Amino acid sequence: MYLSDKQAAARFSVSRITIWRWARETDFPSPIQLSPGCTRWKLAEIEGWESQRPKVAA
């Protein structure tokens, strides 16, 4: 399954710009270009990245 930048942003309650910045500047998974104008992230890679993040106390 793939997520768009909008879906990834909603998952983490951040903006779409933040998702692209994370992909460029951090260890956030790199996007995959499926076709011209269609870039997505693999859900499994995002889940793996998410599981490696430090847990924040609520």
C-alpha cells in the first residue's frame, strides 16, 4: 500500500511541506515516483520509520 504526501501528513498531523522536508533532511523514507506527477511513500517503510522513533509521553 502507498500513501500520498497528504495522507502521510495527516498520519503525523503535519503539513505536506513537512513530509517533503523530512524526506529531504532526515531519515524519513524516500518517496517513490510511480509515474509522472504521482509520487508516493510505501506504508511499510513509514511504519518501520515510525517504530524507530522515540516514544513521546502524552
